[in-house]
Amino acid sequence: MEGRPLTAAPLDPVAAAGEDAPQIDDTVEPGKRLIRLPAEKGLSLGDRLANHITRLTWRTPLHALRLKGRFPLKLLGVPADPVPGDMRAGTAIRAGHFLHRGLKLSLAELDFASLNVAPTFADYLHSFAWLRDLSASATRAEGAPIAEAVVRQWLAAHGEAVSEPAWKADNSGWRILFWAAHAPLILSSSDLIYRSAVLNHLARAARHLDRVADKTRPGTGQLVAWIGIVAASLLMPGGEPRQVFGEAGLRKVIETSFYADGGNIARSPQAQLDAVMALAMLAQVYEMRRMELPPFLQEVLARAVPALLGLVHADGGMGSWQGSGATRAQEIEAIVAASGIRTRPLKQARDWGYQRLVANKVVLLADAAPPPISRVTEAGCASTLAFELSDGDERIVVNCGGAALTGATIPAELARGLRTTAAHSTLILADSNSTAILPSGVLGRGVTEVELDRRETPQGSRLEMSHDGYARRHGLIHRRLLILSPNGRELRGEDLLLPAPRSRRKGQKHFALRFHLGRNISASLTADKLGALLRIAGGPLWQFRTSEGALEIEESLWVDGEGRPHPTEQLVVTASAPAGGASIGWIFKHIG
């Protein structure tokens, strides 16, 4: 699945977007395609040691000397923050505590010198993303004293001492963006020493990123680091040399962070959302300077937004893939609006690996690619060939999701379980993951190739996929066929286990088909235990039937966009496959 260079291509307009909307190539490419896992070009032992030593030098006088230099007397302007904040979180800050993904921290107990919170909460605090939330719920007069007090405390703990996570590359990049966009909240003081400290830190953070951005893990974090460099060059006087350097680095990292279809290399919807948001905030910095956004940035936004929308259900919320939760429709709409790109969802992400089938109000999303390489993700999931199904505002079949949203309600052990194949709506052979999740947390051996064949027929949209994740260990290939009827009232499926080439394995293999159900669905078995009624209060009525195996209803859970798990149910079809393979047909049907 090697990404091709980004190239311009026409985009189809959305009816509501107007005649001048950009266009994407959202046509379906029929026929077979082989998608391979990219070569794992991980860091060598020497590279890892060098990067570790580099981080150790951050605390040395040498690195401190590198960060010295002229500091600005003022900012050249204040860019707008194009994304509205969370009013609830902002009101909580005014009431005296931070809220983040189920976690709560009193401002009175905030101690940046020994911050003892979950990593994602720490990033929320160190990046100063909370300034957006405070701004949404307070006037400048109301919010400035609170913001200034927290900035003073942060500078006292980390203004001079460079360490992680406070000075982590992506946190530093986000901090430059948020401090600039919300400068009225943090620079209202008449205290010249404090104002100088704030401006001096922006200059020091930019010099820090100049040196560490290219040593950061590939992906959205590295993208944000380079965005911070470019933003700093436009915010402070004398930034022309840094602008040239930053734009060259940003162009290069975009080429390695996105596939040709606009999807990010971590295959994560949340990473895609963050990337679009950071690029939209950078666009506002150019706007503030009355400078035209470079064409390569316009192009990546035009690619990334339709890819992002390709993983949105009919209710506007995000599907649960590669550690992401079901982000709310309002948040997605706000970030897409901030991008300035008006377009329709991408139906077929040929490189990113997601397929989108639509019929009336029914949307089916499928993972038709190997997992991402371990170097670019910490929450990669063994989800190959899983699918999600929604009918209007209701999720019918889902993945559990949320492995990357650790917090008060998702401990590390649960997060690990959410990465497994069993946490996704697909086939599990011999209670093993299609791609191994090693004790260290990185993805190991498993799926290396996915065969894909998608066609539009009079009988509906037909998607046939197979992967080799079980071939080496169990001698079987998993093939899945999905057919969505033209009116969206039927989804027919068949799961096959076929002997792998040159395999000599014998004996039966136990397997299970898992279909995790949406949080509003109540399931009940039919008398013959080959079917189930799926009831939704005030919503559509669906039925499930299987041709073979034993059907049971078991407990499950589903993680929302805030990282909160909700108890749900799952349909589990169990059977055994002899050495020659097996086949099970099934159907989800709208019956009322």
C-alpha cells in the first residue's frame, strides 16, 4: 500500500456547496486490486539511540544555548481560531477545574512541575488547547485572569527547562498555534516582564522545533511540529528565513504523512481530524498576514477533507477505526468548515484503505487494507476486513473503538483489548488476532496483503476482500463478501476460510464471526437460534440471519468520541473449519 505523490485531480461538487465548490474524484474504481503493507522502515537501533541522546541533551546548557537569541517585542498579528471551543469545558474552567475525556483536575491542584494525569490529558494542558474552550465561554475580561495565571505557572515550571511532554514536538507546535490565536487572553497584562516571557517562549519554542521536528515520529505529530515552525515565522518579525525553511520541511513531511488519496499514514480518523484542524489554523495565520496560502497546502486540504468525510456515517459522526472513537458530528462539521473545503465524501480510498458504500440512508464502511506500520502509531488495531453499518441516525453494526482515548474510564488494559480483532466486527480465527499485538504494544506479524474487488451491479454495491493474516499461523485465508442492496434494506455477507497456498496444516480450527451492535440496539434470538431481531426504540427494525453455526448474544461495549465506554451487545456466530476451509452466509435486513 505504498502512497503515491499527491497530485491535483478534479473534485465532484456537493449539491449544497454551490457551483464553485472544489471537485474530487469520488468514482469507484472497479476490478481487483492488491494492497500490500508498506515496508516497515522503522528506525534502526543507531537512530533510536541517537534520538534518545538528543532528548537527553534538551536539559543541558548546550541545548539552552541553542535556544537563545532575539525575542520579539510583539506579534505581527492575531490569527483567528477557526474552530469553536467546547462551551461545557470552558464553563468548567471558569468554575475552577479542567475537564477532558472523563477526567477532572482542579485549577487549585494544578502543578505543572509534577503533573500526574493521563498522557492525553497532559497533552491537552501543555498544548493549551483549553484556551479555545475558555474563549468559547468567557469574555476577554473574564477569561484573561484565568489564562494568565495558568500561563505564568507553566512558564515557571517549563519556560526554561526543556523536557517531555511539555516540550514534545507536537505540543510545542500546538502551543504556538493556540497562544497566537488566543493572544488577547494571555497577553492582556500590563506586566512587561510577563509579556516578555510569553513572547520569549514563542521564539524559544520555534528554535526548539527547528532542531527537533525532523526527528519526530512520522505522522500528524511531526506535521504539527512543522506547522508550528511556519506559524512562528509568520507571527514574529524577521521570520522570512524560517518561513523558507519551514515551508520546505512542511512540504516534505506532507509527502510522507499522507497517501495520494488524502488519508494519513496512521490510518486514524482522529489523526486525520487533527491534521485538518492544524492546517486550517495555519491557513488563518497566512490570512492574518494577508498572504496567499501556498498551493501545496491548499492541495493537501482538498485531499484530506474528502478522505475524512469518507469515514463519516449518515448521522455525521465518525466511524470507529484504528483507535479513534465516534467523534461527534458537530466537531467534525466545525473542523471541515474551518478548512474552507466543501466537498462530498470519498467513496473509495484506494491507498488509505477504507471503502464507503451508500444506499439511501444506509452507510457501510469497511477496512480493506493491512494495519498501519508500527512506527507511525501507538494504537494500531488488528481490524482488517471489519465493517460498520448505519441506518440514518442509528448505528447498526460498529467496532468497539477508542483504543487511543485512554482516560479515567479506559485504563491501559482495556485500551489494549480494544485494539484486538475481537473488538471489531469481523471473523476471528482460533481466538487470535489477524495481526499480532506484541507485549510491547507494537503491531507484529499478520496481515501483509489484502485483495480487493469492488463493483457496482444491478444487485447493488459488491465488495469482496481477503487477507493473509492467518495464513502463516493457521494455513487459512479469510475472504469476506459484502453486497449492499440498491435500496439499502439488505446487507448480504459471506465469510470464507480458504486453504492458503502451500499450506499443509490439518485439523479443525474454531472461528467466530462477531458483529458488535450499536448502543441503542436491543437484540433477541429467534426460536431456531439462527437469527436475531434488532430493535431500536423509535427507530428502524432490523433482522439478522446466519446460514450456519451457533448464534449467541453476548455483552460488548462501544466507546464514544469523549472516550466513554457504553455497554452494548454483540452477535457471535461460532463454528469450526476443517483443513479444507469453511463458508458462512449471513444477512442484515431492514424489516420495519
